[in-house]
Amino acid sequence: MSSPSKRREMDVMKLMMSDYNVETINDGLNEFNVEFHGPKESLYEGGVWKIHVELPDAYPYKSPSIGFVNKIFHPNVDELSGSVCLDVINQSWSPMFDLLNVFEVFLPQLLIYPNPSDPLNGDAASLMMKDKEQYDQKVKEYCERYAKKEHIMNSTGEELSDEEDVSDEESGSSDEEDEIAGHVDP
């Protein structure tokens, strides 16, 4: 590895060659989405998530930024932003780790062994500690509602439909302004 850019290329290619569906953004290797499946024999089994990955210029010396695009109910994942609280990525990252470690070890371990004492989602952490059965049910409910193959396929389409709604509202408001102006003039 003579340079961080060669290492970045190699790590992304290794991820692609390991049967992960990787979708690059802006034709570069600095930002991409990865299809991630919940670990077998866990509450998240059967769930499919789109994970957004950004590699800093100093990768592998600086850790990647990763986040869930579609919703997941987990104490260590922020429900709104999808940010992940994982020490090995946020604090103890080493250039010895690569992207395969993130998807084959770190994320599965996070989902199998949540840490409610260091939460990004206080509701999930609280429910997990107070009522494990209800927590388990809510995790499964989120998997059904937000973590199916069609959810990751539609995640960009949903953003577009939100924009369309805004433009419809804008055109609707201009019609209302015309009507108001029309009422003033008898």
C-alpha cells in the first residue's frame, strides 16, 4: 500500500468482490452505499439496510463515516440521522481494519450485542433495559416496516417524492395568491 488512495480502491473492490451490493455516489470511491443484511440468529435477521459510507481523504488512517439510511430501532443508532455509535469506528479505529471488517464483524456485532449504557437512541436503550420483550417486538416491527429490500430500493425515490410535494405546495400557494388577488378586484 503505497498511498491512501490505493488502499481505498483496494478496500472498496474487496467489498464489491465479497458479494456486497455497493452503489457508488458521484462515480467516486469516497462515498457509496452498501446493502447490509441483518445477522443470522439475531432480532435483525431478515432485515436489509442501506448503509451510507463516506471515506475521509486520510482513510485508512482515519475511520470511515457510516450510517443507516433506512430506519432501524437500536440503542446505538440515531433513529433520525442513522448515525452509529461504535467505539471501534469512532474512537479506536486502526489502519489495520478495512471495510470488510465494518460489514462482516463490527456492524453484525453491534446488532447482536447492543450497548444501552451508551445510547444514541434513548428510547430504544430505555425500552431494552426496562422491558426486553417489548423492545424485541419493536425491533422486529421496525424490520418489517423499514428494512425490506423494497425499502432500500425506494429510499432515494422517497426523497424525490418529498421534493415533488414541496413543488406542488409551492404551485398551490401561488394559485391561492391569485385567488386572493382576484377577490380584492371586484
